[in-house]
Amino acid sequence: MNLTYKLNDILFLDIETVPQEERWENVSVTMQQLFEKKTQYQRKEEFTVAEFYNKAGIWAEFGKIICISVGYFVDTENSKQLRVKSFFGDDEHKILSDFKVLLDKHFTKKTNILCAHNGKEFDFPFIARRMIVHQIELPKKLNLFGKKPWEVPHLDTLELWKFGDYKHYTSLKLLTSILGIPSPKDDIDGSEVAAVYYKEKNIQRIVNYCEKDTIAVAQILLRFNNENRLQNTDIVSID
């Protein structure tokens, strides 16, 4: 594709989300009614509202973020290194605040952009909406008010793969498979995150999964640019 972006200017990311409550019974009556209206088209007659609540994490109004994983390239003596870091836990306000600090301190240049798979439809707006809920001022890279389309600092590997075909959807798992990239879905997938979080209470398993997705997005962009994919020794997790 001969992308003109500098890899060191890109922040790769992925988020994991779950319903705000573990059980439908814990949702307030008002929010139950609103969820019923919101999901009427998707549910049709196949599911009751209560049965469909396990999917609530895909909507920022009814879900919450439990992990944001990021990755960024740095130059080393012999090659490029992808450094990976995660913000995670039960305190969504802290996750979002810490992520904002990262953006405000290290990704404020005009050339800095955010990159995710299906990020324009999911990750970026979800983060922004949850920040507003928590009364966190939006960082510049998420505040799109008044920006023209070519001024939006977001890159989406799904959009790049569409090549203008807006009817086409390709999952991250499928795209990594055809490009010869290790699958990030070798343990769990998005449909299992809520159960792992609420029932297993295994947040580290979710963090590992989220970081694999982030790494996969970086690998995809390298392949789009006809560059060699990263080896395990090129990937470093940091606290």
C-alpha cells in the first residue's frame, strides 16, 4: 500500500468491554426499558431482553471498558521494537484517565495517529463516549468536533482492507489468517470476555487476549506496507 505514515507516530490499540452489570436483575428498571428499545431490532423474536443482555458490552451506553491495550514502535540498534502496555481492572474511570495521560503526554503531535481494527466503528467512539460518561475531558486525538474527514487522526485496518467496498467486513481473525500472522484468538474470543471477567474473574487472561489483538493490528499494518512481520523477540511488554 505504501502507507505514508511513520510507524513510530502510530499508537496501536484494542479494547475489551463487558456489560455494566453481571446480571440482568441488577440493571435498573429504567435502563432495562432503554436496553429493550435499543436492542429491539437486533433481538427480533429470537431472544428475550434478559437473554440478550450478555451482548450489552458492545454498546457504550450499557457496557464498560475493562482493558485498553496499546502498542507503539521504537527504534533499537538493530531493528524496530513494539512495546505493549495495558490499562485494566474494575475501575473504568482509572483505566480511561491513565489512557488519557498517555495520549496527552506522548501522542500529541500532529503526525500522531491512533490505529485499531474496526476502530472507527467501535474502539475510538466507545472510549470517547465512556470518557464523557465519567466527565473526563477528551484528549485531542479523540475529540473530532469540527474536524474534516482528512483531519481525523485515526487509522483503521478494516477500512484499509475494504479498499472502498463499504459492504465488506473482515474479522481480525480472518485477516490475520490469510496474511500469515499468528492468530490473536488462540485462547478466547470477544464473545467469551464477559464470562471470563464475571464468572472466572480472570482479568489477566483478558489482558493477554487484548494485547494479542493489539499486536495483530500492528502486524497487519506492517504486511499492508510489505514489511516483514514482527518476531517474538521484537515485542516487549512494559508495566
